[in-house]
Amino acid sequence: MAPPIKSKKKQNSSFVLLKLIKSQVQKMSRVFSSFMTPKKLMVCMIIELSRDKCTYFGCLVQEYVKNYLSQSSKLDPSIELLIPEDQIDVVLEKAMHKCILQPLKGHEEAMLKDFHTADGSWRQLKENLQFVRQRNPQKLGLFALTPDLEELEKIKVKFITMQKMYSPEKKVMLLIQVCKLIYTVMENNSGRMYDADDFLPVLTYVIAQCA
């Protein structure tokens, strides 16, 4: 047994998954953007930019809102009296998610479904999922072991929970949990580490089985 090596292995696995998820989300975002009109595309780009804390604009928007709320005389008692200083940003961000994202969740989902139903991509997606579900992993080019029925049920519960959530942060955390579970199954049943090229087909297969 070599605990330090095992710990490093887990850290590397988590880093790979986080990087992989971010890359795939960005790719999906670009695909959806290609179907939008220029005006809608620009609105979405600005909204996305405002949510990105790594950009100057995103920091400016989020810090302005947080500063306004933290200094507002309308909050009685003030937030500083109730919340530790190092937790204020987290509390304000959760509040903004609930105020802005929660009311829009159902409307946004309905609009996306209508949009993709109209352009035919919704039907194509259902056909592709059905195609994957009807074939065994080997015929799809998967040679790493996939989660069993019990593990798939656990993953399905996480996907259902993720669908109900409006907070992007909570959605990402659940997706990371799903990816870690899948990766652990692959790794434990083979005794070796897998890269993104091995992992992505298994993730796709699992999503199809849970859909």
C-alpha cells in the first residue's frame, strides 16, 4: 500500500474530470449558439460573460450587485451582523441565483424544448439515444467496463436531481459526482487510469441509459 501515490492519483483524476467537463460545456454552448439569431446570440454572450468571474465584465457585474446588497440599508439587520465576512459572497450569490435563475428555469426549459423541436434536433436526439440504448457497449466501441444496473440507478437519481436544480454551481457539482462515479467504476475494474478519449464514450453511453 502506498497512500501518497493513491492520493495523487485521485487528485489527477479529479483535475482531468474538471477540465474535461469545462471543455465539453464550452463545446455544447458553441453548438447551441450556432442556431441563434445574431440578436439572441449577442444577448446570450453578454449574459454568459456576466456570469464568468474570470472576466473583468463578469467581476464588475457580480461585485456591483454584491456591494449594493452588502451596503443596502434595506437589509435590517445588516448582512455583516448575521453572516461571517468570509461567507458573505457565497450567501449573496445563492440569493441572486434564487432571485434570478429560479423564476426563469421553467420558462427557459420550455423555450429550449420548443426551439429544438422546431429545428428537428429534439427528434434527432431521441433517435440517437434510442440507438445507443439498443446496443451493447462493445458494439459502440466501448472496451472499458461500464456501471452496472445498480450503479446506473444511482447515477440516474443524480441526473434527475440535477434537472430539478436552478443553480449552475449545484448542477456542476452533481455532474462532477456522476463523472467521478463513472471514472471510479472504470478504474477499479481495470486497475489502470483512463484518459478523456476513454472516458467520454462511457459518459455518453451512461447518459443514454439514464435518459
